Amino acid sequence: MKTLVKMIVVVSALSSVAMAAEVDHREDRQQDRIARGVQDGQLTPAETARLERQEARIDARIDRERAENGGHLTPAERRSINRQQNRESRRIYAAKHNARHE
């Protein structure tokens, strides 16, 4: 019984670490998409600035919420941030695929 409880605690801790890593990894991927859009000329300077400001807001929110919770995000915060990152991902796609080019 004690072994089972220990296993559950370990699995819970690992899944929480994995989910937190996913938030960070996704931030990096979205930054890379913006950078590639700039390099390819798919994003204008105004589009790039707007996307970067929104990315900075998301990053600040993540940092603030982690600071409030001892370095972790609650499941509700992760869901909310994921929705926000989904919206930003759609904005990046739309900006890269519109008719405006640098």
C-alpha cells in the first residue's frame, strides 16, 4: 500500500513538471515562429511588434502566477494560459499568411 501511494505521488509530480515544461516549450516554439516570419519577410514590423507585445504579456503572466504559487502553475492557470497561447498561435498564423509582407 505504501508503495502504491509513493508511486502515485511520483507520477503526479512528474506529470506536473511535464506540463510546466510544455508551457515553457510552447513559448519557445511560438517565439521561433515569429522569428522565422521576420526572416522570411512574412511579418511586417508592426505585426512583429504586436505579436511580441502579446508574447511578453503571456510570459509576464506566467512568471507572476508562478511567483504567487511557489514556482508552479495550478491546473486552472495552465488551462487558461494554454487558451491564451492558442489564441496567440492563431494570431501568428494569420499574420504570417495575410497579404502584408515586409
